[in-house]
Amino acid sequence: MSQIISTLNNIDLVTQDKVNLISNMQIQAKYENAEYKSFIDQLIDNLNTTKSIDIYNLFLSLNSEICLNLDTVDNISKIISSYLSILNTNFTRISPSESKQKNQLAEKGINKFLVTMDANFAQMQNQEKLLPNNIDSIIEIVQEVIIFFEKNNLNYNSDFKIQLNKTLRKIKSSLILKDQKNDTYSDKEAINQVEASITDQKNIQGSEKWKTLIEKIEVLKALVESERIFETSIVYNDIQNLLVNFDPKEYFPEIFFPLSRR
């Protein structure tokens, strides 16, 4: 669990009527300069002092944690889920209480979130760690955030949502295609191994006795198919006698030759 989520879960939030946007500019400058860790640290200090957090800073904190965890993609859906849990349980206590400003800051926050997700994942689509399951879980949790906004009559830019969905689904399709190509390559490798094995088997089937046995079996098959019972019984007995006295060293001398040299 992130430090800021842990802090939010362990304090009684105090709701401010209105947010002082000017006083927030200094701390938000850290975020805009991509100093995400410093931004989160200052936000935690402010949270411990004022016992309050506004909806826009909450989304900037979410974005910061996403940017700090891009190398562990499987954690991103968990991070978003933890922030969504805070929204679900504490939305009325997240500042401001004044509905107009809260709606404006919430819209600004989610739009920033959607744009941040799209920009980062568009650059990550060739990352080796990405898996289709990662993308599925992210698509699902982003949709849950959207549903939360719709249930609470909060606005968001639908174009940003559509663009993010396109980016994520494009990445998923690319990953699936990559997996299919890898499977095809593996299948070809397996076929090559089987063919090589067959070739090896052919290479050890060179003794005269082995060739004679194979020829007799082929003759037997032909006689059976032509229903020549008398001749079939003769060849059958001949093959049976050969197999009774079967000695692998006589039929496959090349296999046992190295042993005879020891």
C-alpha cells in the first residue's frame, strides 16, 4: 500500500468548504516538473497538517504513483484500485464541499488522469513486461473509475476516455499478435525437432538385416491386401523366425559400435 493511501486510511478527513487554488500552486509545481516523489512527500506533509485533501491533488497523487511504477506494470491496476477505494469511501469528505468547485476540480483531475495514462502507455507498448492480462485489468479498473464519475454526475472528457481505450486495446492486440507469432515459431521448432529425429532414425536403419526385415514386412502387407493366404503364412512365419532370434547388435551395429571399442 502506498504511503499516501495509508495516511488517508488512518486519519479523519476534514472537509474544506473551498480550496485555495493559489496556495496549491507551489506544491503542484513539483508535479508539473515531474518531481513525483517530492510532490507526494509534500502532499503527505500537508495532509498530516491540515487533515484534508482536495479531489484534484488526489488525482495528481494517483498520476504520480503511476509514473513512479511504470517499470512494474502489473501494479498499476492495483494502484488505481486503491485510489478508487478512497473515492468510494471518502468522496463526501474529500475537499471541497462546495459542489461547483468540487465538480470542476474532479473533472480537471480525471481528465489529467486519462491523458497521463494514454501518454505513458502509448510509449510503453513495446515493453517486454507488458502482458495482455495487464492491459485487461487496467481497462477494467479505468472503466470502474468512469462509472464512479457517472454515478456521481461528475463530468469528464469523453474524447480522452475513447483515446485511452483505443491505445490500451491497440496494445492488447499487438501483444496477442506477438504471442501468436511466438507460438508459431515454437510450433516450427517442434516440427524441425521431429524431422531431425526422423532423419536420425533413418540414419541408424542401415544394416542389411534391418533392410531385409523391412522388405519382408512390406511384402507381407502387400500379400495381406491381395488376400493371398498361402504366401502370407509363409512370409509371416519367416518374419516370426527373424524376430525370435532378434539381436539388436546385428540389426543396429552402428549404435553398439562405440561400446565394442571400449
